Amino acid sequence: MPGPLESLRVFATSRPSLRGLWASRSGSFDRVHPVAPSDAVAGEPVEVVVQAWDEYERFHPFDGALAVSATDPDATVPDRVTFDGDGPPVGPGDPEQGITRIEATFATPGVRYLVFEHGGERYVSNPVRVHADEPATRTLWGDIHLHSQYSDGAGSMATGFRFAREVMALDVCAYTDHDTMGFFVPPSLQRRRMHRRYFGEMRRATEAFNEPGAFVTLFGYEWTKQPNNGGHVNVYFDSADGTLVDSRADGSRTYEGLWERLRAWRERDDTGDVVTIPHHPAEAMYPFDFAATEYDDDLAPLVEVYSQWGSSERPASDGNRRPLAMGQGEIGDAGHYAQDALALGYRVGLLGGSDYHGPYPGHSLLHAKPHLPSLAEWYRDGIGWGHIWRVWNERSYPGGLTAFRAPDRTRAGVFDALRSRAVYATTQPDRILADLSVNGTRVGEAGSEVTVGAPTAEREIAYEVHGTAPSKR
């Protein structure tokens, strides 16, 4: 297994071009990114956020006008949209000239898109499922793996929550700061800081921004093994009153010990619930070995299969087009991939997160070309990996998003989707619609169990996908 010196070597070889950084001070318009709710009711208006990005995925002033149309010919949309500078004052770069909002009303049920055109270029929104009546469940979008200035990230939770809600139009957000690892901070010191002060501040920020019916925040943290000593696990609670079991506490320095302590807490406090989610399990510096673990798929019903690190579904040698590349890259041993967990008989669902260490939920920037954050960002957010990594030439991908199938925007609905595995992962910024059922049972329904009369019995597998382009296969 590679050691810490290997990490330093990787960091040194990723140094950026000074000429390129100087040129990054001013980008140029690259594309428009429209964000619409994934569900709408015919005849009822929805708000659509329209963003203009440069080649570094920062907000960029847009002086022209976009022609607007919909694949629903009877929809009501403005003929044209301009960027009038009334956007919220948060975001990478200066969003005040790079973000605007419009209202759209679809008339007929079905899956619809909005189309924005300028200068011969077309920019298409995410798919919107239009219902005749209020749906029983909706597809909500969230980024629930983020780090703030409380550990090794940049910026405050408040800045991030506002960005998630007001800019990226996310429905769900959670910060998961490290329990024992900070920005060049000894683990024991970080542990003291988190327990004496920061966990309390995280609880208060999470509660302050939770708005039932509109925006959901979850309280969580990252149970963190040190480099080359094991993988990381995010811990989420259904309220801000969950217990804290860190990776250096007695009896909880193993995955099994963590789950035992959390199970005991859940049984004592029968009003609270908890789920744990391993992430980047195939990363060589922080590997999670499903084959060597007494895995608990009740307390750990999900695996974060994708983030800015890449995909841990399967190795690159098996066709993974986004293998883990950051840090020390993917591990060469079997047992660390989501496919391995399933082959071992564990019932795990799959979700995506960003693992971004800055205040931009739903919009990680590390995969963009190395570039300089603005002075305003440094001043507001301080020094943290979220900004340092933007300067460095990291081998990163766009972050991930999670789709939650839930009846409403409440903690209870979102947490039930986590526990029942009624979630799926996509890559940012794409909010595709996907659905799967076997013999009419969808994931999360009836315990996600389908009973057949014999192993060879016929069963019907139905799927539906609406993406950024027509599906070929």
C-alpha cells in the first residue's frame, strides 16, 4: 500500500502552470446551465434557475439574450431571458451577472425539457416530469458530502447552505466535517476542537437552515481513519441530536465497533435513527475492504459509489470510465468496489456526493482547469482544500449528486429514502430521471423484495431513463 511520501510526490507533480493560472484570472463565456425542478404539476408555475458559466465553471457575465422554448408546445415560458444582475451575491466568481430566474408553466403531462438558444448554440434543461395532479413522490436532489472550515474545507456551512438552496436549487444538503482530521491539524487536536466547539456549531447551523417543505438539511460527520489505515464512513442522523462516535473513541476504532456503538445508541433512544455510508472505498490511501469486514447493511444500507474522486463501482480494468484518480489512485486489490459488496451478498444501494471542501454544494470545481479563486473568496472563506485544489492540477472529476425519491421535502421523507435505498447517483450537473422496477416493485417499495416461485421463474424488469440526450442503450 502506498505511504505518505507517495502522497507528497503526487501533490508535487500536480503543480500547475503559472502562466495558466495568470490567464485564469478572466475567463470567457462557455455555456448556459439551466436548473428546473424534476417534478411539476400541469398548470402550476415552477421557478427555473439559469446560470452562465465560463470554462472554469465560474459564473460569468452574460450580456446577450436567450430565446426560450419548451418541448411542451402549450407551455407558458418567456420568449427571451436576460441576465439583469439580480442574482444572490454568492458563488465562484461574481454570479450577479451570471445567474437569473424565470417562471415556466407546463400544460400537458409527460417528460418535458426547456431549451435556451443563443448564437446558434442550444442549452437544454434537465428533464421535468409533468404530472396531471400532485404526485405521491417526487425526485429531490441533494449533495450530502461536504467539508467546511471546521475541518479541512474552506468557507462556512451557512455560505454553503445558501449556495445549495439559492443558486443550485438543491432540495437536500449536509456537511460531514471530519471528526479527527483537519487541515494539517494533528488528529487529537482536531478531535478536541470538534467535540468542544465545532460539533455544536454544526448542529446549530444545520437546524437554522432546515425548512420543512422547502429545504432539508441533515446533521452528519465523517468518521475518519488516518491515511493508509482504512476507509472513511459518513454518519447521518434523522435529527441534529444524534450521538457522536469518532474514530479515536474507545471501542469504535473499527467499522464493526462504530456500528456496535451506533446500534446501542439507536436502541436506547428509540426516537432517533442513523445510517452510515462508506465512500471512495477503492481509493488506495483510504481503502474500505468489504471482503475483510463484517459488513452491516442495516446500519450501512448505502455506498457512495461516485464523487469528485471518481467511481468505486468497479476497477478501470473492468471498464470503469472514471476510475479513482485523485490522491494515490485506485487500489489494485479486489473487495473494495461496490460490485464486490453486491457479489458478497450485501444489500447496498448507491448514491453520489461531491466530497467538495468548499461552500459550493452541487457544483464542485476541481475538475476544471487549474484557476485562481477570487480575492473575495479567499477573504470570505479562508484557506482550505476547496480553494487550494482549484489552484492545483488535481486528477478530479465533476462531483456527484443524489436523487431521493421522497413524498416531500422533509427530514423524515429524505431519511426514509436513505434507509430504504430509494436513491440513485448521477454526476454533476446532470439531473437525469431514472426508474427501475422488478415485477412492478420499485426500489424502496415492499422492502425492495420480490418473491418468485422458482429461480428460473420469469420476471419483468422495467426501466425508464430520461437524460441529457436520447438514450442509445
